[in-house]
Amino acid sequence: MNTVIDAHNISKIYNPDTIPVYAVNNVHLHLLKGEFTALVGPSGSGKTTLLNLIGGLDKTDTGNIFINGKDITQLSAGKLIDFRLHNIGFVFQSFNLIPVLTAKENVEFVMLLQRIKRSEREKRIHTLFKQIGLEDKMNSRPSQLSGGQQQRVAVARALASKPQFVLADEPTANLDSKSASNLLDIMALLNKEEDMTFIFSTHDQRVIERARRVITLVDGKVVSDTAAVDTNVLHETIK
Amino acid sequence: MFAGVAVLALYKGMLHSRVRTVIDAEVAHLQIHDTTFKKDFEPVFVLQQADSILKVLHSMPEVKAISARSITQGMLATTTGSMGVQINGVQPQQEYEVSQLKKKIIEGDGFHSGKKNEILIGKKLADKMKLKIGSKLVLTFTDSSAEMVSAAFRVASIYRSDNAPLDERNVYVARENLNELLGIGNGLHEIAVLLNRDEDLDRVQRKLQEEFPAYQVETWRQISPETDLMINTVDVYSYIIMVIIMLALAFGIINTMLMAILERTREIGMMTALGMNRVRLFFLVLLETILLTVSGTPIGLGIAWLATNYFNKNGLDLSGMGKEMMSSFGYSTLIYPEFPSDKIIGVMMIVTGTAIISCLFPAMKALRLQPVEALRR
């Protein structure tokens, strides 16, 4: 099994000069390809901050994060943007689709940034929309789609760049139970069929139940990790 | 764009109006004098070859109208005070044609044939000296023998032109009356020539100067150098005005683009998070500004063209904004703006340049946005 994310001793401290607040406190994380992982914990436990650090959206104050062996904490801002473009897919809580673009154009946007040829883009768009079950909504604008449909388009956008893994910050928070279930089905299917790594922060019990690994954060620290056992088992198996 | 073109159109219209006033109502296209006459307006310096000059002028097809004048400087006195004036002895019909004196009359109906010592005075002078139609006044000046001469005149009409200082300084009397008092017989001091076409000016001047080298043949540009200066500096003035308008435009664009960025902070944060680099983001803001400018330019240009054409036909009355002030600078209050076709390319380049420069600050703002902070908003 390939290691996708290897984080050592990472911390994020707010107000370091006055009253320091440890949003993420000395966290070690080791994620393998194909994992379907949930980051759970109460509000303010550091789930989103940890996702932002792993995603290169925020800078760590201590520690290193290796993605496919590359230390992203050492990358310049410009190189980090380029790294995100080619390696990380994002799904945001409030979808964050571009309102003036159609669903298809929103998905295509990332591929345009990657300078992928038109024929390849078209092919990938059709595959993705088929996978998310919205082939008939390709030309709809976000305002014409339901919340669940918008989030499915956001998943398609995250996968369009063929990333190493997808980070999803509370992907079901704004969805009703049926839409949330649909979204999870799609994510689980992509994980299973394409071996796509998913890491999502969530409060949602239904999501937690579907996750194959659950990392619990409290006050910025990892207090439990179900994969600690699983990974050992896995390593034992490999041995 | 609209403001820029509208100001240039107004400026062009005002300038054109001023030039037409100078030519058609003040000095005509050309004036011919004895070379020494204008130095101190001595009545003795009459045009010795006046008949020959008039004969040549009458034979020229380019000439539209001629006014032969005798001129002297003198003192106008009434019971309330006195004032220095230029006394123009004219033949009414000639003068009506050359300087449109008849059209300027606002009280009375001009000179009456057979009546002696009638005088036409300007409105400003009439107000200052408290003169009305029928008022009596005394003109005092030196004759050709350097003797003081005084004569009583009665106000036949009051005129008002677009040039208040000129109205205050110039009075018109019948030429035969003035010549008799000056003792110069049929002598003339000035021949004002109005041409059919402005383009013939330099050619006719050269021709007349060659024919009568002993006299001073001057164009309106030489007689009214301030108007000539105004024409030569019009580009500078109009671009100064443009710069002021562009400053306002720059603030408008900065405001619009800052608002666009502020409203789309999350969107920009999301695009950066997904992998849109700073160069692309900068060009996104730049492109939006250019598109905003490109889409606004034809609209502004179209509205400016329509407005200019409308006011070019109907005139733009600025009398409510200070008739006295406009008049004291020699400008008509009724302006006919002209579409500045010759400056459109320049204006478009300035507008586009201003837009590009103005978007730099909002673009820098966008570049400084951190995706995490932007996504939180």
C-alpha cells in the first residue's frame, strides 16, 4: 500500500505572541492510498484546520507534511498552488461552485487550469457526470440544482484533476438525509472502484458509520484513530 | 467615456463658436490698414489707395462682403460721466453684412437714413453710462489736423454681442458724419473683408499683400491672437480636462473592481484553493476590467454621439450658468457642441489605459487574499 499523506508533529497555533491557541497540536498522521477516512470531533477540535494544513491551504507552525513523499511545508506559495492543482481535490461544505458557470463548466474549470486538451476534457466530464448521476444536469447552473446535486458536482470537480486524494470539509452538513446518503454512495463507489482516497471532516453520524477509518480530534490532538489497529493489521498482513 | 467625449464636444463647440464670433461678428476674415494707423490711431493715416483696394476686393470671387470704416479713439461723455471709446464710422448696410451689427441690436432699429449724428452703443456701455434710446451724448476726439472736436450724438439703437468688453468699447456712427468731423473727406482707415470660405484666407491675404505691399493686410488670427492661441492650445487644454475626468474614472473603476472582488472573496478563495495561480488571477481581474471598459466604451460613445448631435442641432443654452461670465470672455451662452471625431481614438486609448492602471490596486488586493481566510467569509 502506498503512503499518500505522512504528517509529522504538525501544529497550528493562533495568537502565538499573546494567548496561544493550539488549533492543531503536535499531530502525527499516516494515510494510505484508498483510505476512506473521517475526521471527527466536537466543534473547535481542529478538524477543518487539519484538513486545511493537509491541503496546503494553510501554513503549519511546526512539523512537516509529506504528500507522496514531497514535503509541502517547504514549497513556495506559487508552487503550493500548482501542487494543489495536480494532487489535491477539494469539496467544501457550502459547495462553492461558480454561480455564473454551468455544472459542466464548473467541472471543466480545473481541467482548464491544468491545460488539458478539449477532447480529453470532454471525455472526463462525461465519465464524471455519469459517475455522479447528473448527466442530464450538465448544462444547469448551480442555482438550478438542489443542494445535493450541487455537492455531487463539487465532488466531480474535485475528481476532475485526477488528484492523489480528496479533502472534504463537512460535505453533508448542508444536505438533507437522502442527498447526504446519495453523496456518500457516490464517494464510497469512487473509493472502491477507483481506489480514490477520501478524507472528510464531519459531525454526521451517517458519514462516520460509512467511514473505514475514523480519527477523533479533541482540542487539536488526535485522541483516537481506528486505523492504528487496522494499519498494524495491514502491515502484519503485508509482512 | 461619455463624460470625456461630452466635455471635448462642448469644448470644441465653444471654441468653434468663439472662432465664428471672431470672424463673423467682430473682426471679419481680413482687415486692411495703413501700416502706421494702428500704432496710435491718428486720423490722418487713411488708406490712400482705398478705391483701388475696394475695386480689387469687389472683383474677387472669394469675397463675400466688405465694410469700409473710418475709425478714431475718443471720449464719450454724458451728464453722468465719461468714458474712452473707439468710434467706428460705418456704412450701415455694409456693417450689417460684415459684423452682423443689425442682428445684435436689442433696442431700436438701427440707423435711420436722413438722420444725422445717430449712434449705436453697446448694452454694457449703455448700462454703465445710463443711456437709453434717444439719450444724448457728446463724443470728443482729435481730427486730422490734431484739433479737438466735439459733437453731440443721439442714441439710435443699443446692441449686445457675445463679447461684453467689445460692447463697452465700441460705438458705431455713420461714416459720413465721422469723416466730416475728422476732416478726412471720403477717407477710410480700415477695410474689413468677409470671405465665402475660411479655407481661402491665407491665399487671399497673400494676394492682397502682394497687390498692396504698402498696407497692412492682417488675418483674424493676427488681429485676435488670443483666439489663435486658444486654437493652438486646444489639444493641451482638452487633454488636461481628460486627465481630470480620467481621475474620476479611475476612482470609479477601483471602486467597481474592489466591490467585485469583495463580493466574490469566497469565489476567489475557492479558485486559488483549486489551483488558480497568481498570474492567472491577476489576468482575471485585468480581463474583467478590460471587458467592463470595452462594453462600456461603445455605450458611452453612443450616448455621447446622440447627445452631441441633439445639442449640435438645437444648441445647449448655458445662460443659466452665468451669462455675464461667458460674455465677459467673449463666449456665446448658446453652445453647439461638436462630436470630436478626431480625438476618439485618443480618448479610447486614455480610457483603456486608465482602466488598466486602475485595476492594479484591486488586482493586488485579490492576489493578497489567502484561500483559507477567503473561504471563511
